[in-house]
Amino acid sequence: MGMLLAALLIDRLMGDPAWLWARLAHPVALMGRLIARLDMGLNDPALPDASRWWRGILAVAILAALGGAVGVVLELAAASIPFGFALEALLVAIFLAQKSLIDHVSDVAQKLIARGLPSGRDAVARIVGRDVSVLDEAGVARAAIESAAENFSDGLVAPALWYALLGLPGLLVFKLANTADSMIGHRTPKHEAFGWAAARLDDLLNIVPARLAALFIAAAAALTGRDAGAALRIALQDAPQHRSPNAGWPEAAAAGALGLALGGPRRYGATALDGAWLNPAGRRSAGAPDIHAATRLIDAAWALVVATVGMIAAIVLWIGR
């Protein structure tokens, strides 16, 4: 737990240094290349859906086996060298995303204030997959806030939890599953069958983290003068209405805490989705101040994660004396 605590702090201070990843391939980018190769090699559109379904399961099995094996090798390597614990903490920090999340979401607010709606749309397009060309200022702000809440779960709570439970193998398997879901876990003719296993594995691995993230957001609401009771109530009431079994939990908690209505209809390319509103009685008019409030809320939730990990580390150290 001490290495996880260090990794959380390293990530929040350093994030993803542009100068480093301009020279080296980011591990998540390498994961993406591997997934793209499996998609190209196994996802044959000429095959029937049943065959593509099985091939998708094979692809996920390959990813899980490779992630677990690489994680074991890295843990053994770190344990065998001087100051290997520092190397492992740095490796874990690479797969956490709190600083980059706060930076990207805050950039949306800054662009809305400084340059107006078109620039705000460009900024939010970097963190969401939906069609942003039809969004007004309130839609841009809500999209940024939803991304902040969902990615707090996906990009921080989930990788931290799987590392705490299963070390680097658990962390790498989670990141591969999460990346695969974002690339091939779509209900499209190309990936409906082949991406089924990736989407279901990602759903499974996020069940506990998403609900923990909602609890942290509700607790953070109390710390930041927001409505913690509403955060919990809206999460319990509206999260099951979300089309994702997991994303609705942190998003609904944030909606309740901030008094906003989030979610609702959205467009992905030519496809319009009639998504459910989370906290439908909340405000739908949102702007840059609400984005700033959301980043403060998510950063307070991060601080609670750090405090929780620190307390667990202290208890483990005390027990092991």
C-alpha cells in the first residue's frame, strides 16, 4: 500500500509529462497497438457473428494472459534491484490519471471563458467520444463534468483498487481490458460480436470501483460544502437508469452533489441515443463555474482516496511490526 500511496502522489504532481511521452511510447499507446493488431488479425468481417464472438473471447484471453505475465515479470524485476520499490511506484503512477483528468477538464472551462463555444467544443472533444458539434455551452460543460466523474472511476479508483488487490498483474490486466473496451467494445456491426468479451470484462472489473467512486464523490461533497446526501440518493436512484452498468454511479453522484442534471440524449456520429437524465430535477444550464466546481469535487475525492490508502498502509505497517 505504501507504493500505491507514493504512486497516487507522483501522478497528482507529475501527471503525464509531455516531454517524456514525446520521446517514448506511452504504455497505454502500446496496449492500443496490440489491441488493434488483434482486431485486424482476428476480427474477420466475412465470418459469422458466432465465430467472431469466440475470436473476441480469444483476443481478451490473450490480453489478460499477456498483462498478467508482464505484470509478474515487472514485479520480480523491481523486487530484485536496489530501490525497486521506487521503480514500481513510478510504473503504477503511469497508469493513474488524476492530474491529466483535472488538467483536461479544467482546460474546457478555460477555453469557454477565454475563447467561447467553438474552442470549448474543441477542448471537450479531446475527452469525450460523442459528437460535440451540436452542443451548446451548457452541453459542453455537462459533457466535461460527466467525463470528470466517469474517469475518476476508470482512471484512478479502478486501477488503484486492482493494484492494491493483485499488484502489477491486476493493474495491467485492468488497463488492457479498459483500453480494449474503449477501442472494440462498441455496439457496431464491426464490433458487436468481436468486442462483446472486452466490454463484459471491463464491466465486470469496474463493478466495485464505480460504486466506490460514487462513495468517494459523496464524501467529497461533504468536504467541499456540497450536498452529500443528494449525491448518495441520486446515485442509488438514477445510476441504474444509465446505459452503462457502471458509469452512471460516479456521474449520478456528481450530479446530485452539484445540483445538476447530467446525461440525457446525446449523439455519436450519425447515431442519436436517448440517454436517461441523472438527477432530472437538477439544473440543465451549466457553465465554466460548474466545471471548476466539479474539478474541486473530484480533487477532494482524490484526497480521500489518498487518505484511505494512507490509513490502510499505516494499519498494515502497525500489524506487521
